[in-house]
Amino acid sequence: MIHLIATLQIKPGSLPQIREAVMPCIEATRQEKGCISYDLHQSMTDENTLVFVERWTDRDSLAAHFTEPHLIAWRDAGEPFFLDRKIEIIHPERVEVL
């Protein structure tokens, strides 16, 4: 099993637009082969920080996720609202930072 932690800094006031854009992606991703869990959280101390916590059976399933139309649509729709992002893929033996 691997984990992906994606931390997003969003523009102030953009949370309603982000939520509208991301919900179809969340619902579709949870149905993907290899997805164990896919959850979005908002920081309790900074309302403009969002964190995806994902669990996948393997790196191949995660790689396939990156090509899914619903993820591409979410990235395109969310991009105008992102100020910064950090993606960490946590394997049992190492951490990838994208």
C-alpha cells in the first residue's frame, strides 16, 4: 500500500468553487481500481489549506489515476485557484516529492 498526501494552498474565498469542481473527481476516484481511500480535508488553523489523503494498493494504480479524465478535469478547473501545492507519495521504503 502507498499513500499520497497533497497539500494545496488556495486563494482566499475560493473554497466554494473548489468544492464544486472537486466533488465529481472525489466520487469517481473512489470507484477506481486500486483506490482504498480518497479524502479531502480542510485545515482547522488555515481555511485556505486543503489536504488530500489518499491510499492506493500500488504505484501502478496511482499512475493510472493521474490519467483519468475526472482528475484532469479537476486539475484544470482548480488550477486558477491554487497558490501552491506539494505532493508526497509515501512508499514503505521511500518518499517521492512531486
